Amino acid sequence: FQAMIQEALSGEVSFSVLYTPFEKEDKADKIKEATKAFAEKHPDYVQHIFTDPHGIHLLPEKAESHPGQQYLLTLGFRNKEIGKTVEKFVTQNLPVFPGVPSCS
């Protein structure tokens, strides 16, 4: 899943990313907090902000993290249309094929 996000964003340089530590708390509240924190830290990237509702990501390889820590991934864009397109791509429900193992 994260590879799809990175691929979708690879050609777009007008975005920013924020990883927020995630515990098994109320996800809706954490998403609101992550969006607010993102807007405060990255005010140039607020034309479109969204936090992945699936909410379980690991930090990129080179970042320092605690083993097993999960993160919410928040993306912000300078271009609203690009942000909406990426959000649609990331949040779409993929078809499930009977008898084929899941990738998740």
C-alpha cells in the first residue's frame, strides 16, 4: 500500500508528508489532531490535506522509529486537484477476488 502512495507521489514535488504516532485510541480524534498538526507545521501545503483513514503505516527505512510503532500518514498538497486525485487513488476500495490471498 505504501509503495502505491510513493509511486503516486513520485512525480509531484508540491506535497509534504507528516507521520503521527498512532495507538489504539479513537482514530477519528487522532485524524483530526494529525490534520491540525500538519497545517501548523506545513502551512504552504494546505490546499488539500488528508490523513489516510486506514491509519497503519511504518516510517520510511532511513527514519528512526521504535520497533512496532504504527503511524498515521497525513499528506498535504499545494495543488488541490492533485491532492484530491491522490486521495481518491489511496482511499478507493480495491476489488476482492475469491481464492486469491490478500496483500494486506
